[in-house]
Amino acid sequence: MSLIKMEQSLRESPESRKLLGLKWLVSKTTLSRWRRSLGSLVRELIEYTYRVIARLKGVPRDIAIIDTTGFKRSLRLP
């Protein structure tokens, strides 16, 4: 079921809102804002993981990325 259809059904039926335990509906703009903020968080987690791998292997970070993923990325972390 698409997000728009779900929102419409929740607007039409307050009982379904109670069933799901929702106090209010989540708008499309809120969802896109969450996606944007989570995207940066995921990027930070990936970069942190690469730093940890490089530190554990004792090799330059770009080489650690090649060894871990199997393909080269032109990403040089500080």
C-alpha cells in the first residue's frame, strides 16, 4: 500500500489511527526531512566504519576500503 493511500485511510478512519497507536499523521515533508537527516547519519556511520577498519588493519584508509568492499572508492577520509 502506498504512503498516500495509507494516509488517506488514516484520515478517513479515526479507529485505524487508534489501532496503530498514532497520535497524529506523518506528512510527506516530515518523511523526506527524516530521510535527508538519516542519509547524513548513514554516511557518517560508513565513514566511521572505514576509519575503524583502517586503524585495525594498520593500513591507509583508502586501501582498507578496497580490501573491505572489493572495489576501489576514491574516498580519502581525514
